[in-house]
Amino acid sequence: RELVNSRIVIATLRAVLERIERPFPRDLGQIRFEWEPESGSTIPASATGQELFNWASQIETDFYGRMDVLGDPEPVRGGHARLDGLKWFAHALITGPQGEVAAKRILLFDELQTLSAGQRQSLIDFISGAREQCGVWIAERLEALTHKDLLSQGALEDRDYSGIIQLERQWSDRKSVAYVKFVESIAKLRAAKADNFGERDLFSLLSNGDDLAAWAPAFEKACDDIEKRILADRGKSPRYDVWLDTARKRQGNAVERAIRWRMTEILIARDRKNDQQAFDFLALSDEEFDKRQSNGLARAAEHFVRTEIKSPIYFGREMLSDVSSYNVDQYLEVAGEVFEEITAKIQYLRDNPVPLTADRQDSIIREVAKSRWEGLVRRLPRGREARTLLEGIGAFCQAQTFRESAPYVPGVTGIAITMQDRETLIDSPDDKIRPLLGLRDVLTSLVAHNLLVPRLDHRNKDKAYVVFYLNRLLCVHFGLPLGYGGWREKKLKDLIAWQEHGATEEEPTFV
């Protein structure tokens, strides 16, 4: 606590001088702090910035001196049994050459994950118990949190503190426009500092469409193959004649026509599963087609076609943010690899590089996803079990996504457990759920490393669930679409089986 007190004081001195636009540490003598200390506090009641700086520096010198001594360190000399630095920060009157320095006070503790579990909890308890009239933010990596923190909303939420805020969740709970602007601004600033990149626009050097000269024949063949499949399956029924004629007459490029054909095939598959088919000899109209289609269906159809002909899927400016799972580091990792490919072709400021093709963007993003996948075992606690569980989840999502009727458009990218099962995992004593402890630890690790993204209290058919969505780079690894919303319920026993044995052949659950 003595070191925390000294760090609070020094950080405040630096911030105040920055606020009044004076250099640090030269003008420390120009500011003064006054407060009413409690009995035993060693922070001076009235002191200049220079005096406070000397006080805090001496504490740090003494602290590190004791750390260097072998054996038992000398006891701390008074004043640090409490977190007096926080009270001083909240209440001190600050004056400068122009009078009182008024400012809203917010204290940020960063990198809390570097503390031991005991130190971390002690600091949080002191801060939440102090109830001072100033904002306090505690920033740490998710790895520092326990399963209760990660899989629940926190026991003290809305009482002693406002709860745990996961930045990725904050971004995703709002319109993604703000997140995209934020990460793109970082990418542009980094690009501007690169050698020979100059004032070029990074995103104008990303192709947003297919190379039709190369891919049009494959999409045309896909149209023919889909039509043949439909004709082979439908028999002599005229029920879908109008839909087929419309698909044949569809205007547009090869990609658009292939998507229309795949949408037609999906809607026919859905219709044929309907046991209530009446008057099979009556053709369905284009109006009925329009009634049954949706944007999600179009995205699913496009993903199906591209997967079948192995054309690029993950490309374009928006795709960079889509694959980042609302994580800034992940965005910069992917964007950095794409940027390296672009700058490799720029030798001089006047060079005019060709935009990076969709094929190459897709390859780069898949390579990043593959690299992350291959590093899972090394990076995670119980890494082998974690990867095996993800293999099971990924295979299940693939089986559900690529069903012929595409019931969960644009695809399934997550699994869910009931809130009751979640409570069993986080609230039960360890000795009561020993067979589940391994699963709990692995789930906690996957959430902590942003490989599974939980959404709590999701309701469906009068039941509450926690949904675990795959990180979007894992979706790339498994060849899945990047949309949210598609998920399927699983039992804890299913997750344990995946954790132990990995992917199994999935039987489709018909809807």
C-alpha cells in the first residue's frame, strides 16, 4: 500500500502540471496541495508539488531498498495501513499560479494482472470499501479474472462498484461504427509512419470484390451444378418451375446469379421438408419466393457457394473489423499482416501499387487464423484440452451451418448452456462438481483469452442461456460465416465429451 500511495501522488503531480501546461518536474514548486489527513497518515497536510514528489520518491527508494535486503524486511513505518493516497486524491485542494485547479478526478490503475491474486483482491477490496467521491478505473487483462468474474456478472455489481466491463463486450453491445472508426484510425496512423507509404489511403489499397476475370467461370459452373442438383431431386413436380425460370433469367454478374441459384436450392430444400405440402402440382410464385427470402438467407447462400467452389470469402475493408471480435490487438494483428503485404510492393513514394486482391486478403487472414490455432496449446493453461474442446465446437457449428436447408442463417457460430448449468459451474463447491472442474477451468481459460465470447442471460422459448460465440478468427479457421445470432444449445456432458475426445460426427437436428 505504501508503494501504491506514492504512485498515486506522483501520477497526480504529473497530471496537474499537464493540466496547467507546465513542465514536469521543473515546475513542481508552482503547485500546492492541501487536505485534512486522518490520524497516522504520512501524506503532508499542506505541501508543494516538489515536497510531495520528494516524499513519494523517498518511499519508493526505501521500498526497493527493503526488497533488496536478504531475510525479513524491516516493518513499514506508519501511515500505510490504509490507502491514504486515494483519499488524498479525492479531497485535496489543488492550487497553482492562477489559483485553484478544478478538474473532475478519475484514477486509473493499469496492468492489475501483474499482481498476485491476493494483492489484486486486497487492492479491489480497499478501493471498493473506501467509497471516495472520485472515479476509479481498474484495468487488467482477462487472464487475471476468476471463473466467477468471467462467467457471471460479479457479486458486487451495482453495489460497491459498477461491475466488470469487458471492452470487447462494450464495443459489441453498441453499434459497431464507433469501434470501426477507432481501430481504423489507429491503422491509418501506423500506416502513415511506415517508410515510403506517404499519404496513401490504406483502405483504398484493399480490393472489395472478386477478380471476375479469374472467378467468373467457377461461379458460372456453380450455377449449372446447382440447377442439375435441383432437377435431379425434384422429380417431375412442377412446383418450383417459376422459381427455376426466374433463376435462369436472373440478370447480373456470375456471382449474383450463383447466389440466386443457391438461395433457390435452399428454399426448395426447406419446402420439401414441409410435411404439409399441399397441391404439389401447383407452382410456387415469385411473390412466394420474395416472402420467404431474407438478407440472412442471401448471406448464407453466398457463403455456401464460395465454400463449395473455394473462392475467397474473407476480404474487404469491413472484413478486417469483422474478424477482430471487437478486440483492438486482434484487429491490428490482421491489419498488420495485410499492410506488410501491401508495403512489400512499395519501394518509392511515387510507386502506384495495385490494390491487394480478394484472393490474397483471404489467404492472409486464413494464415493468421491458422497461426493462432497452432499456438493455442502453448498459450493456454490446459491448452491441449482447450483446443480439443474448440475442435468439437467448431465441427458442431460446421455441421449445423452447412445443412441443406440452412435453418440458422447466416450460420451457427456458437453454443449455449442453460443459466442453470452455468450456475452449477460457478456457484457449486468444488467437491460437489469434481467431474466438471476440468470443463470449468477450460471454459474460463477460453473466455479469458477471448477465444469464446460469452453473452449472458440470452432468452429463447422461456429459457435463459449463456451463449459462447467462437472468436471470429476461429470462425475463419473453421470456414464459418462471421455473423452473430446463430447458436445451438448443448448439455454439459456434450462439452465434456468434446473436451476429452474432440470433434464427433454430428447428426443434424431438424427444425
